[in-house]
Amino acid sequence: MAGPTRLLFQPGGSLIHRVHPATKLLYAVAMTAYGIVLDQVLPLLALAGLSVLVIAVGGVFRAFVRTTFRYLVVLFVFLFIIRGLFYDPGGAETFSVGPLDLKPAGVVFAVEMSLRITAMVGAFLAVILTTHPADLVQAIEQLGASPRVGYIVLATLQLTPEMVDRARRIMDAQRSRGLRTEGSLLIRTRGLFPLVAPLFYGSLMSVEAKAMALTARGFFSQRKKTHIRSLGMFAWEPGFRIALVALLPILIGFRVAGWL
Amino acid sequence: MALELEHTTFTYAGATQPAITDVSLRLEAGQFYGIIGSTGAGKSSLCNLLTGIAPHFLKGELGGEVRIEGVSTTQLSMEELVTRVGYVFQNPFDQLSHVTYSVEEEVAFGLQNLGIEVGEIRTRAEWALKVLGIADLRDRFPLDLSGGELQRLAVASILAMKPSVLVLDEPTSQLDPQGTREVFEAVAAMRGSGLTVVMVEHKIELLATHVDELLVMQRGRLVAQGSPRQVLSDPSVQDWEIERPQLAELALRLGRTEAAGPLPFGVEEFLVAVNLGPKDVH
């Protein structure tokens, strides 16, 4: 049997946990849009800071770091090195950090991109980490989407830890048969091949079994679904939703005017 | 009559050979049936046909007819089928919805899909959890349960949908002895409730002592049906590529005769069958 995996959702009673899932989804979409519109370090820093603040208020900062941010940091480092070394639209002077000759424009680009990604990913993680999966499915359904769409999105996210577990088990099994997975980049890359096929095949088999099980549990029923969990909403949420939407054209205006 | 197959043949889409060939059987309401057979004998395919998963979900060519409570499975939608026949699979992990956070919510998942009213869902969930002996786990996170508890949760989730037939395909294949015993005891406890139970299982010792009838599958065909003692006493057992329970086999090899009583499945029966009293065993 597959080993125990945890859902991404972290139960809790924080303010963020109690906000209606649709409001949180709108917040995540709005933060993504803001991230696309904003273009300078300071506004993006504020946006990323807000995103992390919401995560902290939700009491899920550690889960955010554990599940996502530590991987993002690796991406940021690569971004910093690659862009810092090679991105040079204006041919400006370089500055040195240790053995590296970095280009200022590239460094600024890497910082902006890192902040943008933190804001966007952080906003969506805040939703996923603080919202009961069933509530999110229900909210997506209330927004007019098919319950199947909501379920597929959620189950895919929730099954990510299972995929990680499965990959680890396959890797352990291959190692016990003498496969080398540690050492140079070449050795590590070679070690990936015996992992991919069983992971892919095993996942496909699992998907079919899950689809059959869902069929047997009436998932594809045409009847209107009921929900044993009820969704609450704070009095201020409708106004907050309007503000989230209204802020977008304002930011676009500021950007066009050159104030951001 | 709960289930009937009439000259049923089924070939999965893309396959060249039928998985089930000319099977006819009748399963009475309220009885407990065990299906045995070697790997590839067609046990799971038979389950797929009994539940309507084939040909509704697993496509293929169906010959003959499969009837549930007198109605052909091809004339029923999957939605109608799931309220008549419940299906429990091998791996309880694959049966979880993965969007619930408590045992009670997991049981409610299928009922919500069917649009059952919330009060009724809670009543049914409570009932199913009690029947399976896991009511005290209702607030636990499903993935924190042991294998046996998880499989009992899977059975409860299906039972709550109030089917008249419950089909279990090797529900203990991935469980340890403790988990296996838990599942068997829970399923056996449902006898007498009017529910028809059909279970595929390799653990012949356990199956033989619990079921009313055994069905033996071999290479897609039903080769025997009868009480466990009837079926396992048959000299053709080896031809069917199945094994008797160890004590029964041992008694036969020690020269147990018909006059010595029924084919033994348990230790006490074995001692009687080979003319040994408990005092003779040290």
C-alpha cells in the first residue's frame, strides 16, 4: 500500500482560514494580475511582502517554506546567476561579487522576477494551504464551474505529495538494486531514467484505479451535489472583492502614466 | 434474485481474447459468495461485470446478459448502478477521494455526489461507520488510519450508499493479518442484513469459513459453484488451479474419509477428521 501522504491543506482557525474560498481565489488571481502589471523592485517587494504576510497571518508560513519556497530559492539563485551574468541590454558596466562579474540590469531583472514569483506563488499557496479541499471544490462549483473541474484541479494538487512519495519509493528500490544516484551531474542524470518509466506507468495505473473508484462512488452523477460543509462569509468580503478588482485598472493606469 | 449472468462473454476493447467466456450464474439475495481462481482466471473481470463497471466504464464487447435485480446492466446508467451494487477495490488508498479531511467526510463523499440531503447523509454515515466498527475514528484524517481501518473506511463509504449487493475485489490483498481479520469480521457482521456480498479473495482459509457459496473461475470460465465443503472436496480442485485450505489438504493426505465428517477447515474439525482428540495432541 502507498505510504501515508498529507494533503497540502493545513487545518486551522486563522482569519485567512475563515475567509470564503471564492474570496481567496479572487485574491490569488488579483495578486497574479498585479504581479504582471507592476514592474519595479519596490512595488514588487511590497506585493511579495503582502503575499508572505497573508501566509504568516494564516499560520502556514512553515508549510509554505517546506512545500514550495525552498524549491523556489533554488530557482531564484539560478535566475540571479544566469541573468546577472548574461542579461545586458544596455552594455552597462559590471560589478564583481567574488569571482562573478555581474551586470546590474540582469541583477535587477532577477530580483524583480523573484519577487513577482514569490507574490504569485505565495498567493495561490495561501489559498491551498488554508482552504479545506472540499470547500474549495464547493466554491469553484458555486462560481459556475463543473464540480469535475474543481475536483480535478484539487485532486491533482493534493496528489502531489503522493507522487513525491511514489518517486522516493521507486528511487529507494532502484538504489537497493545497485543504481547510483549520487555523485556528479552525469551520474545523477543517468539515475533519473530508471525512475521515470515506473513513475509514469505506476501513475497511469493509479489514475485508472482512482477513476474507477470515483465512478463507483457516483462522482459522475448528473444530480445536483449536496455538501455537508457549509461556507461562511465575513460581512466585509463583498467590498473586499470589489476593491481587489477595482485596484487592477488603477495599477494599469499608474503603470501607463509611468508612476509605477 | 440479486444478480444473474446468462451466457455472458466479455472482451475488453483492444483485447483479442475474451476475459469472461460463457458464464451463467445466479446469486441469491442476502447470501455471501466467494470467488476464487488463479491469477488471470477472470475474477476481477467478473466483478467488473457484476458492478456494471464493464461495459459502462471499461469498454468492450458484451455477449449474453448481466441482470441486477432483474434489470440488464446495459439498461441502467452508472448512477443507477452505484445505488444497487457497491464496489470495493483492492487498494483502499486508490478509493479515497483525496479531498476530504476526516473519516466522516470521506464516507459522505459518495452520498454528496448523489445529491442526498445533508441530514440523511449524516445518518447514513453514522450507521455505516458503526456497522464497520470505526465510528470512533470519524474525526481522524483518513491517511492516518492503518491499512485495515482504511479498507473498512472504503467499505463503509460504499455501504453508506445503501446498495443491495456489495462486491469486494481482493479487499485484503494489501493488508497484514490483523487488517485482514478486521475486514473479514466487518463483512461477516453484515450477514443477515439482507445485503448480498460477493468477495474475490486468495485467502481461501478465511473465505471458506465465512461464505455460503464458492464460485471457482478458471481461464475466464465458471468451473464450479457450491458450498465451500462441496467445492473443495471435489477431486477436480487441482485441475481448477486452486488450493484447498491447508488443514483440509492435510486431512485428505492423512487419509480422512467421508465417514469422518465434513472436510475440515478449522483445527477442531481437523482433529475429528483424522480421528485425533484434543488430548492426543501435545
